[in-house]
Amino acid sequence: MSKSDLRIALEAAVDERHCADHPMWDQLATGKLGRAARMGWAVEHYHWISNMLAEATFQICSKAPPDVIELELANFHEEEDPDEPHMEIVLQFAKANGADLDAVKAGEGLPTTRSWAAWLNNVARSAPWYCGIAALRIGTESQSPKLYSRVLPSLRENYDYTEEDIKHFWLHSEVDIEHSDRGFEVLDRHCTTPEMKDAAIHYARESARMRWFYFDGIFLHYEKGYALQ
């Protein structure tokens, strides 16, 4: 199926600051990223999700139409699957890189991580629901297939990881295609005015920029040695 003009514009907005092009990801893709930064990525991902997912999801659901609520709840339950919670998969990668998981869970994340999570929560709480979908599903989740598939060859060939250690990367390079497609579909279906479409594009763009800023924090703190915490 051909893409809608809205989807093309949303994808272009994200591509302006797609984290697959971030310098930290360049180093991971070439086997040059240090162990501390690899651990730090997983630690900060854990804190970002912990500080944001539940609040943002249910804030969007509080004002969204039924089909969007169904989408959001399905995504949330998949992330929180009691048989295989996705956060445990992230922590598995952190542990493979030397993280003390008790210390991780007792922490709160870098200021850049907390800033991105707070921004997403604020959008979900204060802006129309379609802005929250654009920020969370498009500006963030739609990056996963390109983001993770770019580094999977390096994780397998340049680092001493098992397939279980890197499960987050290969799992989300696949499942987030469907998740983000659903986000694009509901925006196509419900954003019926130029104003709604412009708002969705704006929040997708800003979310991608905030994620890039979050990557900056990880790279500076864990790889470059800047004490951001």
C-alpha cells in the first residue's frame, strides 16, 4: 500500500534527528563503543520507561477514542507481559555489561533521561491525544526498526553477547514495526484537519529531537566521562 502524505511527513520529521544516526550509535555499529556506555544505554532506557510508560499511556487513554484506547492498552500489556516483561530484557543487557541491578532499580536516571520522560508525560497530559500518539508512537517507537537493526550485526560480531543478552534489540527491531504502523494508522484515520496534521508532525519532530538529547546525555556521561548525574 502507498503511504499517505501525513505518514510521509511524519517519517521525514523523525528522520531529521533519527537516533540511528547519533554518534553513539555510530560507535556501537562499528564495535567501538565502550562497555560503560553500553551498560549506560540499558540503564537509562530502563529509567526512561519506568518514569514514563504508564503515565503517558493512561493520560492518552483518558481522552482518546475507543480504537486508540485499544491500541494503547494492547501495547502497554505487551510491554508488561508477566511471562516476559520487556523491562527485564533491557536489564538483562545492562547486567551483561556489568550493571548492579539492585543499584539500577534504586536510581533515577540521568537529568537528560528524566527530562525526556517528563516531556512525554507532559505532552500526554496537556496536549490532545493525537499529539501524545505522535510523540510516543511516532517520534519514539517508530525509530526502533532502523535503530536496532543497524547495530545488531555489530552486537553479534564485535561483542561477546549471547542472543539472550541482545534480545531487546532483535525483538524490538521486529515488533515495533507493527506498533508504529498502528500509530501511523490511527493518526491517518483521526487527523482530519490541517491543524491536527501539523500538530502531529510537530510533536513527532520534537520527540525525535528529545530522544537525540537523551542519547547525548548517555554518550557524554558514560562514554566521554562528563559527570551529568
